Amino acid sequence: MKRVVIISLSLLFVSNFIFAQQKKDKSKFKEYEQGYYQNSILKDVRAVKKKLTKKKKHKRFQMDQSGLDLPNKVSLYTKQWANPSISQGNAGTCWSFSTTSFYESEIYRITKKKVKISEIYTVYWEYVEKARRFVTERGNSEFSEGSEGNAVARMYKMYGAVPESEYTGFLFGRKFHSHADMYKEMNNYLKSVKENNEWNEEIVLSTIKDIMNHYIGVPPTEFKVDGKTYTPKTYLKDYLKINPDDYVEILSYEQEPFWKQVEYKVVDNWWHSKDYYNIPLDDFMKVVKATIRKGYTMSIGGDVSEAGFVRSTNCALVPTFDIPSEYIDDDARQFRFSNKSTTDDHGMHLIGYFQKDGKDWYLIKDSSSGSRNNDEKAPEFGYYFFHEDFVKLKMMGFTIHKDAVKDILKKFK
């Protein structure tokens, strides 16, 4: 009995010693400042529409990162090829921008071709399929701007892809995407369909297309690249050399069994895909660390609304007042997902890494306005810098080529 007590006291001492070694992070309330979203994106919206009222100033609780030696310079990172970061504007389409960027990097990795693919072409057909399911389910299906990264492969398989130059989605002199009016019109129309029990799929899809054609244009059915005529499907297969079936979704959460393909139960998985490979957190992080070093990138998604994610530095850490690094595990991750302090709110493209003090930092290419509050001419414009603890706690899953995770996939029955 005495031996057990002595061992327990020893473990308690070691635990307290480890905890004491991690320096406590500080916090502060910082007054919200207008940035790229208000000064560029909304300025474009105002030029097309009416003036918007100014919001009252407020303060945000956030980690105080002043005085920290932060690796927030792109030049520090070992990175894979990716197109320059572009803005998604005032549209909830991060899922398409991040994963399209990922596929562009994949095309370069496979063929060495540098291409720019239209994100909005994929968005167009995603809305069509959302409307189709809305009819099939008699209104009991999500219809919103959001979606998941694997929606891109799904739309590629069904509708192919087109160069961005062939379908920009910009009309009325816009410089930034703004789908609010388009979405509102489509959503109101579908509500009337449900209220009046008018479930004619052909008419509904035709109307949804007409609305989008007005706001973002008619998508092309054929076009020329390097003097050769392609359809969206032949462009994907013959020119881009992309097979959508070669890409998989890796997930890590405890509420579903590990080492099984499961449904990611979030609103944006509106078609209830059960194709997610669910693995324990330690394996999840091993894959992230290993594959980026092997030349692969990944479209990654999770929660970016955190006190440790500071937009003035564009660095995301997990502060000690949230949870000490040593305590981040499957339970801590699931606890936050279950109580909704971790949400599936943003998709990004992980393209590089930098090791500092024995920990990885990841270079994150982003399409949102939050990554654009620095100098537009700076290399850091449109990028974030994530500490590995932030990825471990707050990033729920990623899209990647199956060859990068073939050892993991072998463990699934």
C-alpha cells in the first residue's frame, strides 16, 4: 500500500513539474479594427449595391502574442508549389477555393503543369445538386453556401472542371465574389417550392440555373486549351490528368469508431457522405507531419474562431489558458467538438512546414479576408501560420491523395 502511495505521489510531482515548465500565455481585449473585408471586399459590394451601415466597434478576447518569436514569414517554410492566394470575396465558398487550390498543386505534382481552375464552376454545379436533393428529400435537405472538401471531387466526377479563364463568375463589374443576393433568391424560391408542394425536379433545377446564370453567368460546355477543344470532363481527364477516385478524406473524432469509414456529422456534409476514414489523433498527426515532407499537400478544414488565432500576426496557437500542450488528445478534441466550441467553419490549403523548438508550424494558404489584413505586396498576404498544436486540437480532417496514406488505408476493412 505504501509503495502505491509513493508511486502516486511521484507521478503527481512529475505531472506538476511538466505543467510548470510550460510558460503561461497571456490574453488581452483588443478593439476590433476594420481590415481587408471592410476596406476591399465590402467596398466592391457597395460599388455595385447600396451603402452598408457601419457596425459598432467592439473588443475581442484574444491571446497576447506580443513578444513571442513567431515564424510568420513565408520564406522560412519548406513548401510545395501552389498558385498565389486569391480571395473568395463575400461568398461562403472556402470549401471550393481551398480544395481547388489543392487540386492545382496535385496537377503540378503529377504533370508539372501550372493551371488555374475555376472554383465557381464547381460551386455552380454544387448548388444544382443541392437543389436536386432538396426536391428528392421534399425539402428536408440542407441548402446553404457551405460544403465539404470532398464535394469538389464529387462535382469533378459528375461535371468535370474548366479553366478559371473560361468561367470567372464575375458579372456587373465585380472584383470580388458576392453570392448573398443569389443565394437569397434561390433559397426563397426553394422555400416557395416546399410551401406549395411543387416538386417538379426539371422545373426546379431549371429555375435554380436561371438564377445563377443571371448572377454568375452560364458555365461553358466546351473550350480550347493550347489549341485543342475540350469539354469539362475531357479537360479533367485528358489535360489535368485528375482521377477524383484517387482522393480520400481523413478524419479524426471519437464519436464514431476509429479504423472505419464513417459519416462526418456536420451541416456542410449535406449529402451525408460516409466516405471519411476515421483514425486516432496520434495517427492523424503522424500523417500530416510525414506527408507534407514527402511532397504532398492537403485541403484541411476545422475551426478558426479561436482566441489563440490572432489576425494581426496571422499565427494560430493553443494558449495555456485553453489547454496545455501535453493535454491535447482525442478526448480534448472530442470534448470541444461535442460542446460546439470546435466547429467545422473553414477550409484551407496546407502547403508547407517549418520546424521550431521541436514542433512543426504549417504554412496555410487561405482565401478568406482574415489572411489579407497585411501588405498586399508582402509574400505573407493570403497566408496563415499554424502551430502543430492548433492543427491537433482544432483541424478536424483533410483531403489528400490516396498514395500518401496507403499504409493507413491498409488498416481499414
